[in-house]
Amino acid sequence: MTPTLQLATDLIRLRSVTPDDAGCMPLMLARLENIGFQTTHLRRGDTDNFWAVREGNADGPLFAFAGHTDVVPTGPEENWQHPPFEPVVKDGYLFGRGAADMKGSLAAMVVACEEFVSEHPDHRGRIAFLITSDEEGPANNGTVKVVEWLEERGEKIDCCLVGEPSSTERVGDVIKNGRRGSLGLELTVVGVQGHVAYPHLADNPIHRLAPALAELASEEWDQGNDFFPATSFQVSNINGGTGATNVIPGEVQVVCNWRFSTETTAEELEQRARAILDKHGLNYKAQFKLSGQPFLTAAGPLVEAAQAAICEVTGEATQLSTAGGTSDGRFIAPTGAQVVELGPVNATIHKVDECVRAADLDQLKDMYRKILEKLLC
């Protein structure tokens, strides 16, 4: 078993269901301290975080690996072929919760740094780790809090590699150089409850809402750009009624979400949505929540280093993408850092029998090491 695979299995054995770190960070910190990293434990609320830095011997960028030790719940463990926290390698695949998202990446980061420091002890710049146990949960006390702490200290990350599982078919075929923003809406439309046989004595909020909801769904919010698809609007939940067939409900609740590009802003989306709701004369309450701004690293040293490293390891080109959900990169990019996401194939993340091809983890480790070499040598 290679060092990368061994560390990945050691991390998977730790039942770190969000936000519990379950001992993953001490395992990583011991390895990093052994190669000269200065480490700071940052407990915020129910969340463990750490910041670790290794100083180089010459001027250069601050390059940070970012990631999370927490994993999503397993669901019924009897549905797994193998117990989710008892990792096993079978038919060339490492099975276990977090194998792909993202303990495999964490192992590759640590081993890549061990190899890099052994070969280049006098590297330029600084290498850092920003690790949290609150990425799969609310993300209120994780990376965002570490970034605030860094800002207070005047510390600026120049380049950040997030180890989220970015790949589609083979490791390195896709890297995320940006993400769409996410704006949520919890909407309540109020009517008047009554008997279905006497609709003139009631006011059905579902009927009132339907035309407005149809307009929101058909609205062209923008056309996207060269890096982002057009902004999308989706309804995820509708709840209304008492459960009885003969009662007109008094209110209806709807949960919606926009995934938006850099062509618009959360403020513009809210203004336009309220204008549509107002136009339809609804008696409503609307609570908008911004989960993350869109960000983009279009070009620069980090993207170029990642593309070159992947090509050297796999012999193939990589695709830049901004598709998918949000990541903790949304907290780091606004500080001015270049941010990319590079990790394993994402086909089984959050699923029963989560797995990753064992050989991919060493390829990923080699990509990470080569990125360090291109930026810090």
C-alpha cells in the first residue's frame, strides 16, 4: 500500500460525520509538523479548523491547500457492501465514506508536501493548509471563520487549491476554476382559508402564486458568458394545505434557488424577483439568503500550473469548468486569491459505497507535487 493510500485509509477509519473531526486533524498535523509546518488550531463553535504554514527561504507566493475532514452521513450502513468507516481496497478501488469527498485529496496533499519538502527544502514562498470540519454542514464556523482570522492578521493567500472531487471520468480531466453563486428564497404567500365549496369566501394562495411562479421559472435572468452558463432558477419545495380535500389553504410556502453567474448579482436577482411578485399582487413574505458569490479564476499562474501538472502526469489536457454546486472556494476567492479545485472523480460522492480508484490517489498526489514545483521552485 502506497503512503497516499495508507493515509487515506487511516483518515477514512475516523468517523468524522460533520461537524465532528474525530481525530483527522491531529493525524494530519503530526505529519505536517514533522516537515516543518507551524500549526494553529482554530476552534470555532462546534467546528475544528487549522491553519498550517511552512516558510520558504526566498520570496514567493503563499500557496494554500484547502479542504475538509468532515463527511456526510452514511445512511443505513447495512446498505453498504462494506462498512463505510472500515475502508477496503477491492478490484482496484478504495471504498469508504470520504474516499472521494475528500479524504483521498487530503492524503494526497500531505504526501505531496512530504515529497516536495524532501526534494526542495529551500523552496520559495510559503506552503499552507486551511482545513475545516464544517464544509458538509452549515459552513458557518469553518473556512469562513479561518479566512476572517487571516484577514485580521493581514495574511493574504495568493494561490489556493481546493481538493474537492472535480474530475468526471478520469482524475484531472476537469478542474473547477470558478463556481456559480447561490441565492435562496423562502417565500410565504398568504391567502384566506375556507371551504372549497365556498371559494368566494376564501382566497386561495396557491392559485394566486401559480402565475407568479410560472413567470419566475420562465424568466431569462441572464445569458451567461464564456465561463458560466446562464443563471438558473429552480423550485425545490412547495408546501400548502391542511391535508383535507375540502379546505382551501390559508397560506403556501415555497423554497427556491438561483445559481447565478458573474453576469448578475444577488441584489439584482432579489429586486427582479420582488418586482414579479409585486406585479401579481401577492400578499407575501420573502426571505432571501445568499450562500455564496460567484467567483472565477480565468487565467494566471495557478491555472497554468495545474493544467501543466495534469498534462505531465496523465499525458492529456484538462477542461476548465464552473459547473456544480458551491465549495469553500467561495470564501477564499473574494480575498483576491486565485482558486482552483482539483480532486478525484466525483461519480460516487455522497452515495452508498463511495469509492475512488486507488491508483488515482497517487496520480493526484503527483499532480499536487508538480503544482508546488511549478509555483515554488
